[in-house]
Amino acid sequence: MSYEPKIVGFLCNWCSYTGADLAGTSRIQYPPNIRIIRVMCSARIDPTFVVDALAKGADGVLICGCHPGDCHYSEGNYKAMRRFPLLKKLLQSYGVEDDRVRQTWVSASEGQRFADVVTDMTERVRALGPSRIHAALLADQRER
Amino acid sequence: MGQLKIGVYVCNCGTNIAHIVDPDAVRETAAQLPDVVIARSYRYMCSNPGQEMIIKDIQELGLNRVVVSACSPRMHERTFRAACKAGGLNPYLCDMANIREQCSWVHADRLMATEKAVGLTRAAVNRVRWQEPLDGLTAEMCASTLVLGAGIAGLTAALELALAGHPVYLVEKTDRLGGNLARVDLTAPYLDSARDLLTERLEHLRENPNIKVMLNSELKNLSGFIGNFSATVGTHNGHEPPEEKTFHVGNVIVATGYREFDASRVTHYGYGKLPDVITSFEFEQMLRSGRIQTKSGRAPQYVAIIHCVGSRSREFHGYCSRVCCMTALKYAHEIKSALPESHVCDVYIDMHAFGKGCEDFYRTSSEVKTLFLMYGKNEHPVIRKADPKDDCGMLIEVDEKLSGERVEIPADLVILMVGMEARPDALEVARLVNISADKDGWFIESHPKLDPVATTTDGIYIAGTCAAPKDIPDSVAQARAAAGRIMARIAKGKIEIDGVFAEVDGDRCSGCRMCNELCPYSAIEFDADKRRSHVIPAACKACGACVAACPSGAIKGRHFTDQQICAQIEGVLA
């Protein structure tokens, strides 16, 4: 069987999760590799969730929130945005490729955009091949 | 947490889920998961028998956790929480896996979609183990309502509430009541006078002591939550800065309306350059003054009406403005009755006559000898000045779609049917009352079909054209619907506040106060004596920003705890 990447998506309830639902009601197709986890706001996404997902075997992690200036909680997405570069830097130092973890904005009316983001992300992660983090952690555990 | 007994319910949603996802495979896998004591699949879980199934299992099998794999929780979470409650289970011990909107409707591969549905269901089972019974709170409901905008929607909503005996603050940005309707002469399709429609409303308004009208006023700030908002309104009364007043309201209706499309943006129609090319609103002005004439003061012999100016176009607005077609037909009637010898020509893309009485109106308009010329969506007519030897002021060239010929028609007066667009301050209003706007600037409803006047912020309602172009009956219906929703809330007396909010563990709080600054609702207070922060539950909106940011991990986001989310991550990746 060919390699099918596993992608975990953390989506804010008000914009992005609703946008993903809209992709559904509009029957816009995208690859089935993403598994969506709903949080109320992108600001709730603790960087450790991303690390946790990678450690448990995700090949990619997508974070989606409301567009800047359009957050349901007025500025939660800015908080998420500021947190992200530090997380990326940390992941980079562990050798996690840039395309594996992405943060972007999808509004409640952007079903097509959500499908496009997921399609693009899936192809990029597929091109990278399986993430080595999960395997490395398992090997590490066995050694101990 | 005692002995866990989880029930899993997989919905077929008719064939909506079952045509792509194999519900039996999902059910069988779920049945094997630890602590799952029953797993069932059913045609429609949201139906009465579906809900009864859950209620019965809770009671007979002693379920203490419920997972429903079905549609989006945004659709039916409330339904299944209510079913749990009916069965005697705390509603927060229920979780949903979205295998319709985010699975069967977006994937075509049965195998992979089923595998995904299994993963999402397993994640929900994992998560629900960590879910805790939560209790909501109750708060007082203030019976006053703030209505923004005094067009037909705002006026109607304000009156509806005031007639029921509730206080209303009606805030209008301009110096007069009536909004865009006050600029209109007759209305389609029954040719009632707009002035009469408004006068009836305004008379009632003047007589009603419950309405406080605030002209030249704008909302400056809104804080609090449903039932307990604090609104600050600034009034321009010639002094600078504007005079500000703050008052207590329970609900807000946003009825800020639209503005007309700026016709000068469409360069090929020559608006602003050719003096006898005017907008529909300028023509309404003419009709109201009782004189249809060209700039030179003559009665026009040829009148052309061009539809869809700024609407249904790739360049400007993609949407239909809904009222212009019928307004254009109304013009044909009004022109023909004022100037029986004149020739009226409608240059249109499609005739949208969807409302009650509209198709009949279209038919009778065709009978008054109006010439209809159809143009292609992206092949707009071109207007130019006529030669002095011609018998008219302008000439319009149209690639007529039905005949397939290029037609040239004379015109002395051209009326551009300008569409509706979101007001330039729409985003500012949306920010103030914490609602969303779509790509065109129209405010977004809680659900486009099932909850059209509520928004995603409890206590904030939208009515009329601020939500999308619509006609007078639809605006009035929305205004009354919004007022009705509010009256139902007021009648209940108290309001129930969701049990989902943040909590500070006092023993772990270091008193750094980082969360105090972070909270957009100032819902976290600092106790200087104990040197600890605590959350005011009624003010907290559960965004979880403080939860992720607390350096001591002392804040728990109820119903979105770290354990719950991590268990979900594990579930989707297992």
C-alpha cells in the first residue's frame, strides 16, 4: 500500500471548523488524510499539542483560526500567531521539516479555501514522506 | 472516575453518511474499544426513535458516557446533549464525532472515509472518558434592548419589543429615521407608497414611551454578555467630543442596513460624465419630486433602465442584490403613468422575480409595452452620447442575447439599477458587537437556514440588509423574528450560562497575572491579598487563551482540558 500521511488539524470552532463544515455542506472534496480536532479558539492550541501529535505519529499538523482581525474572541488568533514562530524554531532544531507544521487562517465562509489548504498540505507532507519523530521515539523507548 | 460505561451511536443520516462510510464497520470497531458497553448504528440518530435509543440505554444499561458519530456538533450537539439530559446524564458527558460534514460529504473513497470515521469515533471515545459533569450558571436577563439602525428593520424590531412593554434604545447614525426606505417613492410589486409604510411605523414609534430614540449616534463600546451587556453610545450634538452615555441592555439587534453601490466605479456607463445617466436612487428622488426630466429640464422620450450595476459581476459584487429587478419594473410603471408617450427599455441579464406577487408584476409590466433586452453577464451594454442629428441624447449598444443581434437603442435618460453593498463601517460594527462578516461584508448568521437572525454571539441578533440584500417583507420578517427571539429570552426571566469556562487552580497559581492581561473580556481578576487570580465564570467566554498561556499550568479550560485534547490526538493517530 502506498504511503498515506496522517495529518492532525486543530481548528477553531467559530471560523475554521465552521469553514470545514461548509466545505462539507458544499460537497467540496479533499484528501481524507486529515483528522480534525475542534478547539474554541486558535489561542487554546498549546504548542505541546503539536509536539504531542508529532510524537504520537502525525506526519503533519495543521493549525487553523479566524483571519487576523476577525477572531471571535477579538484577538485570540494574534496570540496563536505570536506563539507559532517559537514553536517552529523549536521543531526546526529537532529536524522537523518546515512543511510538516503549518498555521493558516480559514473563515467560516471559506469552505473552498479549507479544502485547498488541506489538499496542498497533504501533497506537501506526502512529498516529505513519513515523519521520523514517532519512529525515533519508539526506538528510543526500546533502548531504554 | 469509577466504572466507565460508554455508549457509541453511529448515524447513517439516511444515505448521507452511509453511502460513503460503512456505519457497521464503525460500530463494530467502536464496540471493541475499552469501556464501550454498547455500540449501535441507526438511520437517523437525531430522530425521536434515535434519541429514545440513547435515553433508554442510559437508563437500562447505566451508561455514563455517550458518543454520537454523526453530523457536525455545530448541527446537533444540543440535540444529543438534551437527549443525555433526558436520560438523566449530565449533558457534558456526551461527545460527537463529525463523520458527515468532515468525512462522508468531502471524501469519495469508501475505505479511507470509513477508516477516518473509525479514527474520529475512537478519538471521541477517548475524549469522552475524560469529560466531566458540568453545571451551568444562571444570570439575570435585562429586559432592555439596544437596536442599531432605524431603517425599516430597526424600526420594526424596536416597535415590536416596545409594544410588548420592553424598553428599547434605538440608535441611529444619521439625523433622521427611516433609513434607505425613506429615499424610495413607491414599492414593488404592489406599488404601495414607501412614505405610507414608514409613516405608519413612525406614528406608533412617537406614541410609544418605551422607545428612546438616539439620532446622530453610534455605538462606541459593548461589553458583558447576554442579559447583561453594557453599551456606550456616543451622540454628536454639535459639540466635540460626542456626548457619551452608557446603559445596561440584555440583547442587541444589529439592523445597520446597506449602502448603494457607487455607480462611478463602472466606467463604461459614463456615470458622473454623461449628465443624464443617473442611479436608481437619484431617480427615486425625481419620482418623489413628481418631475421626471433630463438635466436640461425636458421630459425624456426614451428611458433605458440598466440592471445589475455592481451586482452579479466578476469585477464588483458576485451576488444578486435581489430588489433591483422588481424596482426596475416599478419604474416602468411609474414612467408610463407619468409620461404615457415615452418608451421604456429594460436592459437586463436575467429577470429575478422570485417573491410573492413578483411574477405577476413581471407579466403586467411586460403588458405596459416595456421593451426587454437581455445582455450577457460579462458583455455589458455601452452608452455613448448621440449625434445632434439623432432624435435622442444617448445611444446604447447591447449585444442582445435572445436575438443574437447587436442592437442600438436611443435614450434620453438612463437609470442604473445600483445594487446593495455592505456599509463601509460594517467591519467596525462587527468588531464592536463581536460577530463575523463574510467576504462581502454581510454579517454572518448563526445558521443560514435554521437560525437566520441569531449570530454566533449569544444575545446579538441581525436583521434586514446588514446580513445580505433583501426586500422589505424579508427585512420586516427578520426584524420581527429577532424581536420574537429576544422576547422569548426575556419571558424566561433568567438566562442559563454554559458550563464551559476557565477555572484557576488556586494552589498552582503563582500570581504572575499574565492571564489578567491576556483575557479579552477582563474575566480574570487578581486577588491582591491571596496573590492569586480567579475567573469570573459569567464573563468568561471559554476561548482558552489563558489556559494555553499559563506558565504554571494552573488554568483548566472546562470541557477542553489538556487531557481531553491529548486523548483525542491519541485516538485519531492510533
